[in-house]
Amino acid sequence: MSEYITLYRKYRPKNFSEVVGQTTTITILKNSIKLNKIGHAYIFAGPRGTGKTSVAKIFARAVNCLNNNDGDLCGKCGNCKKNIEEEIDIVEIDAASNNGVDEIREIRNNVKLLPSNLKYKIYIVDEVHMLSDSAFNALLKTLEEPPSHVIFILATTEINKIPSTVLSRCQKFNFKKLNNKEIKERIKYICEKEDRLTNIDDSCIELISRLSDGGLRDAINLLDQALSINKEVTIDEIYDLLGLIDDDSQFELIENIISKNIKSVIKIINNLYDSGKNIPAILNQILIKIENIIIYNNTEKYFDEKYEKKLIKFSKVDSDKIIELCKQMFELIYNLKKNTDQKILVEIYFIKMTFIFNENIKIENNSIINDDKNNQEEFTNENKISFEEKKILINNCLCLANKKLKLDFLNNYGLINNYISDKKYNSIANLLLKATPEVVSNKYILFTFKKNFEVILFDKNIEIIVKFLKLLYNNEYEVIGVSSEDWKKIKEDYINNIKNGKKYEFIEINKNNKSSKKNNNIEDKIENIFGDIHITEE
Ligand SMILES: [Zn+2]
């Protein structure tokens, strides 16, 4: 069985005329060979996969070609026919590997020796920015007085990390990202040569070039993988290979954030995790989509018509809010890099993002619009209860607690299930199904939640919850939401207080003490009962 050669290796350019893009660089390099004005140190800088090492290898061979073929390799002379991998006069050093330093030191010792077979001895140093300070110093010594038979080609993706003393001794060439057209043409060329052009359509080739972000190596490797899966390559397979999702799924998630559809947002995120997707890459995809919405809403005819049709539904969303969404997405991507509990972090951020869109928002005539007069009950963003009020309510709830009423209440709690798809109350029903009614009286109900953000949601939507419970129980309860963790402490204190003979007094709430910020009498009573218990607050 013959060894499989990757498409990237198979189609690596073998002379200047086969190189994709980088035309200015190639022209200058060819001219320097043609005119025999060859430098002794070159630096090739640019993003990954743009051809730096390939061009370095071609240059190394072209300067050694025995025929002057307009600056390119002739392909026929003794030197051109040599196998570059076995040629001792062309030395490749990977500065990212440990022995980079030793190899650079060795160069200093060997550099004076003449080449054994070729005209020039060539040193290609890949990822040169990875060299240690001492290795750079050793390199610098050599670059200060290079023998005429030696050429250095230093390649890097991070030119800012190269000492200026080294830079000043090199001729610099910038390798640019390839454009879509250049990548597409090369991919098509390879498919044609491989006799697979009928198995992959234009939309897939377009997608591969778009996802490779100007790096030809990534594009060819992606093509290689895609062609090896199935006979016919599909768009979905290409997204799958990279752990990404398609444009429509990205827009669906953004739509759900803007419509404050928290349930769907969480469901989508769970699905992404369950199917092993590349979450950081997807967040970057979405960030670009949000940016596109901002551009679309503030310019004219920037994108092609087909893509603008996907953006049109966002045209009426408030620009400031979209920009805020963009900021939060950016923050999430940044925080994700240093956080271990990733899924929770992603969920919390997405819920936070829905809070940006505090007005009632709905999709109408294919566009998402802010609609204040919307009759639908949606989650709101305003906190309806203060910290102090909450303490009073907990106190009162504990005062009036009644076990029998609790049992009656729980007996009918299952009725909420009838509302999980209800247009008006679905969000509230889903939230209450996550709650545990802990304390029930004829006037108050205390619910506990496992997650803090559920308490926050509860507090923001108290009015609607009261309305909903009235519908179910025909009683206008006052409701309190507490996290299970806080409840544990409140309960412990309650039991201790009762044991020690401390009495819980009912505190009358009237409009006056509800709005006044300082009411020492009430605060004292509360402090006596709760001590300094922390109750979840935003
Ligand atoms: Zn030749």
C-alpha cells in the first residue's frame, strides 16, 4: 500500500510560477535572482498558511539553479533535480522546537565552511520569533558579518517579537492573507487535478475559502478532510469538520436573544455542547454576524443581495442595543479563555445578553421590532422588588406559614404544566416549574431556586407571576424568590431563633414605609430576625 500524501504536500508549489498570490514579493525575489543582486538575510512575515515556508524553499532552490530561467527554477539542471529534503546545503530550522538554540550556535561554527554541493548555503528559520534571547544574539553575530555564500531566510507570524537589531539586517517581505478568489481558484484547480470536481459544488468551495480566512494551507487541509469523508461533499459536513454552525443557525440564536426567548437560547447552547461543537469558534462566528448587522443597519449596499436578505429582519433593532450585544459577546469570548467552568459562563452571558433587550420585542413582517404596546407578557428587565422589601416579605411569610395550605398549594402545582406552551405565560410557567414552593400561607408564598440567575429572573417578573398565580389559584399571593443556598441559612436561623424563644412579628407594609428608604423601626426588627444574612441580590 502506498503512503497517503496529503493534498497540501502534493500541491505545494515547486517553483515561483505555481505560488498563489504574493505577486509583489515573487516579482522582487525573481528580479533579485535575475540581476544577481541577492541579499544575505531575508525576513518573511505574515499570517499562517500564506506561503512563507513554500516561497523560502523555492527561493533557496532558485538562487542555486545553474540556468538563469528569468529568476525561477529551470527544473532541469543538476541542482534543480536534487531532492531538497536531502540537500545538506539547505538547512531548515524550526525555532519552535527545543533544539533551536543549539542549531543556531552550530550555524555560527559552520557558517564559514563553503557549501558542499550548491552555490549558496541556505538557512531557513521557521517561527523565528520563538528563539530565545541567547539564540537571537548568536544569530545576530552571524548576521553582522555574513559570508558571501550564505543566505538566511527567517519566517515569522509575529514580526513584532523580532529584535530591531535583527530586523535592521534583513530585507523584509510581507506575506498577505490570500483573497477569496485566489483560494477558490486553487481549490478548484486541485479538485480538477484529483478528478473530484463533480463531487463538490461551488457553494462548498466558496464556504471552504471563506472559513479558511485567507490561509491557503487551512483551506487545502479542510478540502482534504471533506473529500475523504464522502463521495459527495455537503455544506453541513464542512461546518461539522470545523465544529461550526451555518449562517441560519447563527442568526436564529441572535433572533432568540433579541426576542428575549431565554428558553430557546439555553436549549440551543445545550445542543451545541451536546454535539461537541467548537464553542469559541462559534462565538467568533456570531460576533461577526452581530458586526454585520451593525454595518447593515448603518450603511447601504455593503453586502451582496442574498446575504442582505438574512440581515433585513434586524433592520429595526435599536443600534445602541446591538452594539451593547457586540460588547458582551466580545467580553464573553475574552473571559472564556481564562475560565474553567465554560458552559455555565456561556449560559449566564447569553441570559445577560437577553436582558439588553428590555422592551417587548416580537417578529413581525419578517423583522424584529421593539413594541412597547405588545400585549404578550414577556420577561422584563426591571427589578420589581428591593432588598429590604424582600426581607420583610420573608419575615411575614414565616410568621403566617401554614402546612395544610402548603399541601393544598402543592396539590395543584402540576397545573402549571398546562401553560408551558402558552403564548402569554410560557416563560413564567417554565420558570415556576424550576421553583420549589417552600413556605405557603394564605397571603405569601416563598419559592426557592437552585440557580441564582433564576432568582434574578423571578424578582424582575413578580407582577406577572402574581397575575399568573391568581389565574391558577384564584388568590392574589405575594411572592418571594430565594436561592436554595440562602434559604438554607434563613431556615437554620429561623429554627435557632424559635428554639431561643425569639418571636417573629408580622410587619405591616403600607405605601409609606415601602417607599421610604430609612425606616429605623422596621430595619431594627428585620436585623433582629435575620442578623446579617445575605439574600441574593443582583
Ligand atoms: Zn535549474
